[in-house]
Amino acid sequence: MELPRIILVGNNVLEKLGEFINRVCDGKRILIVTDSKLKELYGKRVEETLKINDMILFWEIIINADFENVKKVKNKINEEKIDLIIGMGGGTCIDVAKLSAYETKRLFVSMPTNAAHDGIASPFASIKDSGRPYSIVSSSPSGVLADIEIISSAPERYFRSGCGDLIAKITAVKDWQLARDEKGEYYGEYSASLALLSADVVIRNSGKIGSKPKEKIRDVVEALISAGVAAGIAGSSRPCSGSEHLFSHALDVIAPGKGLHGEKCGIGTILMAKLHNLDWERIKIALENIGAPTRIRDIGVSRDEAIKALLLAPRIRERYTILHKMNLSKDDALKLIIDTGVD
Ligand SMILES: [Zn+2]
């Protein structure tokens, strides 16, 4: 198992970054991987806290989570003899920093600036190659620093999307159980329960999340970190990612740029819950309460694109799920979309 050693969640903890790094490592050469907007917003505050702690700070601005940007960051790490890499931002910055640190055997700290996905504390990096997403095994971050004040200032849409990524654990775990029962795959009761717990927190609080999101951000951030830890315990993304993620990844290919990761996973969870004979209406109502999209049209995806994605999804990854078992036809896919009202 690989788990983060130190996790700091709270208001205005950015000012404690220097001390935080001191607890993670002895090294003083720090590289922050981020985008230009975030550097402009938080760069000064970061510089000050690192300066007080006698650290030398380097920046690398990235645009996409692809292998080209990973290569750029790895070059910088080697050239500047970096001791620790911080991914500051959303999924793109965290994933590139995470994989670059892993491949150069350096320490990594995750510093999310939004709560849109569960990659914050997981040992996996999602990197795109020729438009296709790849989940690559890396290491869990040594530390996670989540400043709730900063995360609260991100657009609410990100936070609602993160809730979709958490609700997705319901079908992810169900797919994992299916693979255990029908294919004899290893199944971890503890990590599965932990992932389900994070989905449960969101479902039970969906009303409050929708009406008073600011009050619930901390709970959602902790649930996202906890889901990443569940993947670390399982040593696999199984507890966090199943057929609903395959649907989301298929949409990345068929309708690129439409909808956020967690939004697509949320809609995917409604569809896959129906295939699993679960209470899919409860999931749909929870997403509605949260204010997350429950229909493909909400994210600009057409019926035709959704059908294509459902048919492509099982081919995205061989790992056994309900989609591999059902082997949907075009008509089945259409019926599923209509029956669940995600049209
Ligand atoms: Zn996800």
C-alpha cells in the first residue's frame, strides 16, 4: 500500500506550505508545476512562505496533461536538481507533476485548487496521448495540502463535478464485485468500503451540497482525498473507476471537450446503475439536488454521441465490467438512454 504521509486541509493553509514541505523532505530545491493563471493568483504567497524557509523555488507552466508536458517537467527536474515537485491546480497540473515526480524518483506534493476529481491523493495519473486518456500508475503523493479558501474560490461547477466523480464509486465497486464473482479477480473489502463511504457522504448530503455548497466543500475535498487513498490501499483504481469511467473516457474520444470528467462520470453512473439493477433513480435525484448535470444535453452531448460512447466504452479498457458482460447493441444503448431519461 502506498499512502500520503501528511495531509493538511484547512482555510488559508497556503501560508504554511514552507513548513509543510519541511515535514515532507529535507531538500530545498522545489519545483511548482502549475498554469499561468494560478501562478499569477497565488505565486507571491507561495514565494513568501518558501523564502522564509530558505527554499529555492522554480516554476514550470504547463498547458495540457500529455507526454510532451511530462517530458518538459522531467527535463526541468533533472537540469535544476529538484528535490520535490508540487502539482498546484486541477487534474492537469497534478497529473503531470505526479507522473514526472514518479518517473524521476522524486517526492511529490499535491496542492489542489479545485475539487473536481479524485486524482488529488490517488497513485494514478491520467495522461492524454493522441486525444486518448491513459491512466498511468505513479506513486501516491507524499503530502496533500488543500486550502479550502482557494478551492472555494474556484467555479462551483468544478465542485459539483467532483461530487459526480464520488457518486461514481457506487458502480465502480459494483463492477469490481462482478469481476470478483465472475472472473475470480482480487477484491479488497476495505478499500471498496472506503470508496463507497465517500459516495455515501455525497448522496446523504446532496440537498445541502446543492443549496449551500460553500459549507460542504471541506467534506467533499476530504471524500475526494479518501477515495484516492482507497485506490492506494487497493493498489488499483478498481474501487474508484468502473464502467461509468469507461463511458466518460469514451466520451473524451467521441465528443472531446464536452463536459467535465466528474460530470460525465455522474451521468455514466446513472446508466451503469440501471444495468446493474441498482436504484439508479436515487443516484439521479442526488445529482439533481447537487446541481450536477443528469442529462447528456446538459453537457452538449447528442444522443448519437452517447450511443457511440456506450458501444466504444468496453473497448477502452479490457478490465471486466457490466459493459463487458452485457455487450450492448446499438438498440440496447438507445433504450438505456431513453429508459433512464438522461437524454
Ligand atoms: Zn474519476
